[in-house]
Amino acid sequence: GCNKRLQGMMADMVCDRGGTLCAMDHRYCIDNGAMIAQAGMFGLQFGSEDMLVKMEDTECRQRFRTDQVEVVWRPKTRGQHL
């Protein structure tokens, strides 16, 4: 992948939770928009109506931590912030 330090930090977080990190090949790490759209699709598919937000109520937080995101498409973690 493109960012070895970030991958190391993610691997530590995943390991702490009993998982393993499968880093993406750097050729596919160029389109964050596609990854955000995929996460949104999972959120709509597996989440709840409470997750729906009007466009004017949305915000962009550049420093949002990956370990503070509710992962709704993983049944074991639904309702938990990882």
C-alpha cells in the first residue's frame, strides 16, 4: 500500500481486536471516493434509518479517526464503535 505508517497503525488496531489486516495493493489506493461510496452503501444496506442524513446536515471531518467509526455491516460490532 501507499502509506506504510498508516498500515502499521491499522494492523495494531486490528490485532488488538483479534483480527488481521489485509492491506490493499497500492494500484487500488487512489480513489477514496469509491471507498467512501462503498462504505455508504454498506451503511444503507446493513444500517438503520437513523443513519440517513440530509445532505445539508452532513459535514466533512478530515481528522476523523478510523477506530471511532461504527461498523454496521459486521453483525458482531453493530452498535459499537471500534
